[in-house]
Amino acid sequence: MVKQSKIFNNFNISQKFKNSIILIGNFDGLHSGHQKLFQLAKKYKTKYKSKIGVVTFDPIPKMFFNRKIKNYRISNFNQKVAYLQKFGVDFIINKNFDKKFSKINCIDFIKDILSKKLNSKFIFVSNNFRFGNKREGDVLLLKKYENIFGYTLVKPTPLKKNKKIISSTIIRKLLEKGHLSRANNFLKRNWTIEGTVQKGRMMGQKIGFPTCNIDIENYVIAKPGVYAVRVRINDKKKVFRGIANLGYRPTFNQKKILLEVNIFNFSRNLYNKKLSVEFLKFIRGEKKFKGISELKNQIKKDILKAKKTS
């Protein structure tokens, strides 16, 4: 059984969590590059008999500074916690990133937070890590104050694929372009959206293919189209196969992005249930059909393709 991480909303942590290994970042998607970082942290945990703590931010700073960005996340906070727990993280500080915090002086961040409040033993950051007002702080500044405040800075070598550093930014772009298999490869798992089933216009049911409608909230918008999926209900272990349409339903002139999931051989009412939808394969892009009959014929073909997906 995976050990539960203690979650804090500020830097006032319990004494037993001080003098720990601290990793700072958004860790959106917790991709293979992040995983390499946490594997190294686990080695430090064993060697120095220390706890592992993560400092992360909500909203993601880029979303705070640019309010026009609505769909950006690869994973939500609950998913992030679940992934971090698998890597032996003992505590998580999920700091609200607001105007006041964004204005903090970079030296004060080191002195008052990393040193006084957290009493950090080791600090893990990426080479491009920036912090403090106007992003004035960087890894060189952290290195400069290393001896003064008694921590050790760790900058692991980034993980590369085809000479490119694996990053959340690259994975978002792959999803947006429909390169699902490459995105899943970088994540080391299948990309998954979690959401609550909402009552919709019941168009799927009317044409013989009932669907569960899910608002994707602030998840990144993958390429609109049809996907083969696996589905879990309310975090249960049982997995169902299905097909999903992520898009705007042009045949029905819908304007809002929506995830619609048809679970094969399933007829139960799932309103208000939580679904985890795991994306296995991109089948085709979204298309506007001339009529319902043409749409139904295409859905039948899509289902056959989805059922062949391993």
C-alpha cells in the first residue's frame, strides 16, 4: 500500500518534516524527466535518512501571470499527489500562487522560507528554475547562498530524448498535435483526465451511443477527435474499455469543449460519478458530418478500431 503524503497549504510545516530533501517545481504531469529526479531524491532519502518534501504551486505561475490561459494542465492536483506518493514523497506544500507571493524578494525566499521555515537540507531544482519578484532568483543565486544558509543544492542532469529535454511544455504540444503515443511515452503512462459526469443534451443516447459527459476544466486541450480509452469509476480497480470524443461536436454546433465517453457494453447511470479516462490511441480528428446517419456509420467504424486497440 502506498504511504499517504502529508499536505500543507503554506510553509508552516511540522517539526518532523524540517531538515528534509526539498524539490521545487510545478511537476505538471510528473513525466519521465521528473521521475528521474525523484528516483535520485529517493537515493538521497535512503543515504541521509531524510524525508522528501515537494513545494509546488496552484495555480501554475504561468496561468497566474497570463489569465487568458485556461487549458494548460497535464494533470490535476489529485493526480499529482497520487503520482508523488508513488515516489515516496513524505509531504507536499501546495502554495497558493497569488500576487503577494509573486512579489516576494528572491533573497527573502531563500532566507525566510527555504532556510528558516523549512530548514532545507537538500534543494533539488531544474537548471532553468526561477523564483522571486520578476523571476530575479535562479540556480546561481541558490548556489551562492548554499553555505550561508546550510543547504546543499542539487541540479540533476535533465533527461533528453532525441537531444531534446523532456518537459511538460513538449508533452502539451504533443497532445495538442495529436501525437498521443509519443506523449504517453514521455509520461511513462497513458495520459489521463479525471472529471465528474454531468447531465448533457443526451444526443448520444438519442442516436444509439450513450455517453458520459465530462467538463475537462483546465486540462490541456489535446487534439480534438476520437480516442480509444480505458475508464475507471470512482477510483475503483475495475477497468472498462470505451471510446471518447474530445471536441466541440461540430455536427451539433456545440461551442464548448467537452469530453464524451461511451463505455462498451455498459448501461448504468453514472451522473455525478468520478471517471478517470485513460487515453490509449488517437483514432481520428474531429469532423462535421452531413447528417445523423453519416455520423452513426462513422461511430460504428471508430468503435471497431477502438476495440482492436491493446
